[in-house]
Amino acid sequence: MRVVDFIVKFLKEKKINDIFMLTGYGAMYLNDAVKIAGIKYYATRNEATAPSMASAYARLKNKVGVACVTAGPGATNALPGLAEAYVDSSPIVILSGQVDYKQTTHSTHSDKIRSFGTAEINIIPIVKPLTKYAEIIKDPKDVKYILEKAFYFAASGRKGPVWIDIPLNVQKTEINEKKLKKFKPKKKNGVNFRSKNEKDLNKIIRLVQKSNHPILIVGHGVKQSGRISEIKKIIDVLKIPVIFTRFTNDLVSHDEKFIYGISGIKGTKYSKKIMNKADLAISFGCRFAPQFVGHEFKALSKAKVVSVDIEKDELNKKGQKIDYPLNYDLKDFLPLFLKFFNKKRPKKFDYWNNLCENYKKENPIKIKDPVNNKKGKFMDLYFFMDRLGKISSKKNILITDAGSNYYIGGQVWNFHKKQKEVASYTNAAMGLTIPLAIGAAVAEPNSTILAVTGDGSLELNIQELKTISHNKFNIKLFVINNGGYVSMHNWADTIFKGRRVDNPADTGDGTLNLKKIANAFDMEHYLISNSKNLDNNLKKINNMKKPLFVEVLTDNKQIIYDAHKDY
């Protein structure tokens, strides 16, 4: 058995049936083994998109996603997607091909030698800051140990990406599986010791009983823990207002009681009011990023903050003041929390809940008249995103990337009917809608993917339109045609008094013929130019079981609600 044959055997044992891959010389034996083994591979057009596809797949499947790239430029091309997976804590494994080990700069043990073999670069020290674990397989007998370690690190603790570099000579080496070294993870530390649990739980219940305006903050750590049913029960037990981060906006139906969507710079006015009024915040798995609590960290200035997080360093960093930092794995902590609070139900907060409901009624997101120019040509993007959300079903997954569609989608989509969302949450990378949509389509083949991107973002990964059409993914790609970079125009108008460096006249952006682009990539083009029969058109599009390229004409003077304001 070759090393690559063992690798694909290992993947299949881990129930990895899909892989996102761009073939290349440095990974040719691995590429061949994937083909022989019958693992379904999805050919990307650029290595940059493969990690993002694997990331979306991992988030929706709640398992490790795998991408494969070649050596040198193939590996470095993958860095943007790797960075996104790292900051969004996506459990992915990247397998990279490499030249023969004796021709690698790694083998020289010198950081002065920049390149050795053909199309070679020492990728491991480059990716180490963006991974939980990164290793080159120098000795074929280490393949099992490194694979087991990589998958363990990707899926345990605070999840994240790992990287395995595999030289060509190692890929084709024959090995004896029975003689391979195994990886044994260290035992868990003692953060879940029962006496400490009870002490901390009693502390929280006392804080809740003393408070008048408590809130619950549900962060990404809850999703990663897999304790979704527990958090729903906790919400029912506590009966206090719940604020989500952008990661968890789809976790609980917005039709349920006590649910107030997302807060933050790109959130809603009523959720901001709730956070500002709170005297106690219980946070599960939230890292308190500036976009959530404001650049000056003023959102919870009146509140005592209890934060439960798996990452100790997140609890101790400068920024949001945390009064009671609790370092626990939510997978273990949330069941105990639920059991404890079920026995000691907190007092009722009827007055506070009614007040929050009034905040919501008095401060709605205003959906403007869809026709907002004299010619009646364009529609308001808020109106479009609102209607798209309302016609969607439980089989819909919303995908957005950086820009207007991301901000507005988070503000107006009232998730219901078990809808899901995947987005470029933390790094705010443009162009990720398409690769994320592809990963989602592979993970959820029975779902219809509603992927929204801007005409500016489209250009960054436009080549993957062919991946969509070739595989006949049920992806409805809505391209917001507003002349390009409207979210940046908002900043320019606010901060620089309208002085822009990205005017179409200077850059050429916003002048794409989107119909020709769709046709060039064998995708059917559909135009939405105004609000006439919008609901019927959207339902028709949603019900079509094929990929569609939908051009949506919206106003290039679109104002994004609260995008420039802080707390």
C-alpha cells in the first residue's frame, strides 16, 4: 500500500466522502488515489476557493471538511481561504502536495534559502500562524500519526484548520499499515471538575436573581459545541431576551419568544437598545468582537458580563470587560447549566420582556418603497432581501459575503422554518459567496442555495461559476448590480464627504455585462429590474431545480442602516 492509498483509506474511515480539489504536479499521486478510491471530488478553478468550500461543508455537516492543493503557487493560492477558516473556527484539513523532500527548503533547515525544487515553497512556517496544527510528512511511517493528530486538532476544542504537506517521494512510498505509529491525544484538563461547576452555576443564578434587565448572548461556540437542543431549552427556562452574534442568527426561529436577532454595528437599533439597557449579560461562546459590541466596547457598559468560552485567551484579551470569565467547553457546560437552572428557575422578568418588545415595535428596520428613483428602474436592497427571506422555505440556505448583501441580510432576514445561513463572518472577505455556496450545495444536496453577492464581489471568484454549472448545483446566485462597491461608497460619503477612490470611471468596476458572463459560464441569466411581481418571480426562481444567475438591479445610492455608527 502506498502512503496516498493509506491517506484515502483513512479519509473514507472518517466518512469523508467529498473533497474539494485542484489537481497539480505536486499532488499527482494523491489526486490519483482519490480518483481510484471513489471519493467524490469537486474540481475547483482556483486553489483560493477550495478551503472556503470545505469550510461551508464543515459548518453545515458538523464534521471535518477536506481540501487538496498542489505545491508552490497552489499552496499559497489557498491562503485566503485558510485565513477565513481560521478566524471563523472551521474544522478543515488541507492536504498539499510537495516536491521530493530532498528538494524542499524544509530539508535544508535554513530560512535563507527561498526556494529549492521546481515550483516549491516551504509552506509549513507560512501556514502555522493560521492553523491549529501544520506538519510536513518527512517519514512515510509517520503518516498515520500525523493524520490522526490533524483530524483530532481540527475537530476538538476550539475547532479550526490544519495543514498536512506531503512530498512526492512520500506520496508514492510503499508502507506496512500494521507498523504505523498511532497518535494518542492528551487527556482533558480539569476545567470541568464538578465542584467548580456547581460553584460557578450558583454564582450565575445569584446574578440572575439580583438582576432586573438580564440578557442571554448566544455565540458561535454554541454551534460548534453541537448543543443546539440544549440552548433552545435554556432559552425557554430563562425567559429573558436573547441576542445572537452573526454566526448564530439562524440558530432559533425569529418567530419564537425572547428572540431579538443580531446586535452590533451592523445590527438593529432595538437590539442595540436592549444591550445598552442590560444590567447582566450571560454569554455562551461569544468572543465580543468590535463589530458586535462597538469599537469602544460600550454596548454592555451597564452590565455585569458572564462569559463562558472554550478559549481562555478570548476571556483575557483587552476589549470588552468580562466580570466573570468561565473557561469551559460548552459541550460539557450547557447540559449542566440546563439541569441546574431547571431545578432553580429564575424569577420572572415580565416587565423587562415587555420593554424589549416595545423597543422592537418602536424601532423597526424600515423597508422603503421599492421604487426609489423617478424612472422606477431600481429597487431598494432592503426590500429585495426582505422579500427573498419571506418567500424562502426550510430547504433554503442563505449565503452572503462582505458588502451590502451581508449587512442587510443580517438585519432583515427573520430566520424561520429551520433555514440556515453561511457567510463570511469574521474576515469580511469579498468574493466568498460562490465558493461557500458550492460547499453548501455539496453538504446539503436536497436544499436550495440562495446565494447573494455583489457585482464587485463577483469578480473575485468568477471562475467558479463553471463549477456551479458543471455540477448542476441547485444554487440561485443573486448578483446585486448597483454599480460596484456601494458599501464602500457609504463610508466614503460619511467619512470623506463623497470623495471616492473606487468610482467606476476610474476603475471600470460596475460596468460588467452580467448576462454575457452568465452565458459564458453556461448559466441561465434571469433579470430582476424592479419590484413588479417580485414575490412571484422569486418563488418561481426558488422552485426551479437548476442553477440560475439572477441579476438584481438596485440603487447605487443605497444607504446601509447604521453601517457607520458605533455605540
